[in-house]
Amino acid sequence: MKKVAREAGVSQGILHYYFADKRAMLAATLEVVTRDLDRRVAAAQSRARRDPAARLRALVRACLGRGGAPPGVLGGVRRVLG
């Protein structure tokens, strides 16, 4: 928790205030990252043609981060904390 707090630029106490333990922090972070990825994939595929290959390319571009990669764990922690 100490390293995560330092990397995220927050105090260790604030992590313990928001999260009961590392597992809770990871679960919240994964939820934020997954929600963001789902949004990006849906947006990319809605812009793609009906062609299955075009939809697959849009999915891959969204997952690989064309236009910005999904946040890592520390970015997710920052987003959860607001």
C-alpha cells in the first residue's frame, strides 16, 4: 500500500480510508479500468462499418490504446479517488 500511495501521489492513510485492503483497492481499480475499456470498445465499434473485419479492427485499436491507452492500475487508483 505504501508504494501504491507514493506512486499515486496520495497518502497511505487516504488509501486505507477508501479501501479496506489491497484486494478492495484492486477490485475498485479493475472496475474503473474495465468500465473505461468497455466504453471505448463500444464507441469504436459503433463507428465501424457492419463489416466484421472492420469491427474487429476497431475492437483491437480500442484495446491497444489508439488515442490513449487504458489507465494502468495507478491511473485507476487516481480515478477511483477522484
